Amino acid sequence: MHEKKNEITRVDKMKIAVIGTGYVGLIQSVGLAKIGFDVFGIDIDENKIKMLNSGKIPIWEKDVEELLKKYNGKNLKFTTDFNAIKECDAVFICVGTPQSDDGTADLKYLFSAVESVKPYLKKNAVVVIKSTVPVGTNRKVKELLKECKCDVVSNPEFLKEGSAIKDFFNTDRIVLGFEDKTKHEARDRLMNIYEYFYNKKTKFIITNWESAELIKYASNSFLAVKISFMNELSHLCNCIGADITEVAKGMGCDKRIGEHFLNAGLGYGGSCFPKDVNALMKQFCQNDMEAKIITAADNVNSELPDVFFNRVSKRLKNLEGKNIACLGVAFKPNTDDLRDSRAVELKHKFLNKKANIKCFDYVGGAMDNAEKIFGDKIKICKTVNETVEGADAIIIATEYDEFNDEDWEYIAELVNEKLIFDGRNILDEKKVKKHGFEYYGVGR
């Protein structure tokens, strides 16, 4: 296997099925296709398959559409027909495991997918679970497939929205969990699939099912703890005159801590952290234990929108009729994902106080999704300048570096009141203050 002129070729053309063409499944499909495998992306959603076959993607993610157009119809095919599995040596299951009302992971889509692939599995095929699942799930999948002569492997994903393709090809780890990690056939099959990553400083973690399942939850929950710790510390900074950004720099220099995930702000959101934190807490409960640290982190995170909103309310005193410019809609930059977005939560709070809301996001899909949620209750704008015109306060709700590139001297002429509440500590404070803005960060 070698790379030449940005192309990747393989000697053996193993056929692989990917069940689910959502966020994880689509990245897995185009990624494996680029590596050189023959890939079948399978989904029961006919509209989604039609969209993919026309070269369009149902999500917004950098570089995905380009790869789709490059490999679609060649060694990458999308279909609703599960018969394609009969040809495949490995089947990756990448369906959603959303949060149930009680906080546990809802596995109905996963088990439905397993039952759907079951009649088509060839002898000695490998079923790979990439979906985020509670400890014990791979063992249940194996039981469902006991009549099939196949192996089940836990292979959790560690993609970040907004940089998923980059993460796929430059992953720091590949976790593989087996029923018996000394069993060579299944292990060799997966190591063959991921051979491309051998010389890319990628660490391979070979373990059992339970450890692999827990690694994903433990990783996300630990990062959530770091974020919540910094946000709690930011409250103290507000009281004593310290700057949380300087505190984070000092902490980040310690190699035992590291510089990542030390940013204070509105807290974590999205489709992974809140769901995975809650699911891990439930797994503690199911084993008659209390997840004290994780629960505390979740509590701190839950309070942050109220803390931030109260600061805005206190400064403006009466929000009714006030014009609020909200910059950012998605839960993080470079995605159209509004799931558990703090920006969306804040908009609801302002609307409840009868404020007028205008919003903007650099990703068009995020604004389309905001319109689906709010309808005509808020005004969706095409530019930052249109959003801030006549504003009594500007709210920074999503962590876009691009906000610093805007013309703040001109923006100062457009607003009704020069007032900024930076919920992500992303703006250059000196720059905006130079143009007369009153600036409020988090813990600054």
C-alpha cells in the first residue's frame, strides 16, 4: 500500500459495508473508499441515499462532499439494498444511539441494524460496532448473531465535528475490542483494514469488548470534566479579578495537564458530550454506584447558560424589546449541528423575555437548521454586519476565530449600544475596546 499524488491504493480490494450514512457512517464510508476499499454505504432512508448518489451530503462537514464526488460510483456505492452485504468481508455498524428520556443510550437503532444485516452475513464476516454503546452491548450483539459464524469487534469512533476527515486520516488512536483478543482471524481482518495507519504515529489499542466500550465514554466524560472545571474556576476569576485565559495558559504548560480543553465559556454541547456523560452516569447507577465527579461536571455545565444569561440581564436590566445580535448558532464552529447548542438555548431564553433576536453563523446549514427551530421568531441574517445593525448587545455564542476578522470599527457605527458579551472568550478584547465597546468575557 502506498500513497502517490494524494491517491491511496491497495493490493487487496476487500469489500466493506457501512450501515448508516449519518455523521459517523458517511465519514467511515468515504474514508475507507479513499484508502482503496470497495465500500457499500447502506441506509434505510431512501431520500438520503438519493441525495448521496447525486453527490450531495445530508450534513455539513468540510471536505466530505469533495471526497464523495471523487469516489461515488467507483469504489463507493450507496444503496438501500442489504443484499450488498453478501459480498462483504466486514460490516461496520454506524447508526445513532441517542439519549433516552432516562439518560441511557437508546439502542433500538443498533439492534435493528444488527437484525437487518444478520440474514446477509457471509461465513467468517466481521461485524464492527462503531456506534457509541454502553458496556456489554457488543456481548449482546454477539448473542443476537450466535447463529452466524462471524466475529464481533468494538471499534469506537473519535471524530470531531468540523474536522472529521482530518481526524479520520490523522487519528491518534484506533481502539479494537475483541471477545478474545488472542484470536488471530478477526484481529488480522481489522488490522488489514487499518493497515494504512501503521506508519502515521497512530496507536493501536487491542483490548476486550468491555474496555473498548468504556474507553469512548471515559474519554468524552474526562474532557467534559476538564471543561466544567475551567468554567467553575472562571466564576472565581470573575470575583477576584483573575483572567481565566491566563490561568489556562499557565495550567496548559504542565505536560501532565496539557493545553487542550481548558477554555472557559458557555460549556459543552453537541451530539456527543452531553449524551455520553449522561449514559456513563447511568452505567454507574446500574451498578449501584454514584459517579460523583462526572455528576458534578454535568451540573456545572447545565448551569452555565443561566449564569451567562443572568449577566446579560443584569447589565441590560430590562430585555423586553431589546435588540440582541447573536453571533453563532451551531454548538461549535464549522458544523451545521445544533444539537444541545448553547447558542440555541440562549436564544430561547432571550425570546422568553420578549427580546428581539437576530442571528448569524458562517455555515449556511446551521442557519437553515435554526430557521427550522425558530421559524419567524428570530431573524436569520446573511452577514455579521446585518446581524449587529441596531443591536443593544452582541452575544458571541459559537467559537469562530473569524469573528476577529470582522471590521469592528465599522460594526461600532452600526450598533445601538457598544456592548459585547463574549460567551467563548474568542474576541481580541483590546481590539474591540479600542473601538469603544464595553466587553464582558467569561472569567476575564
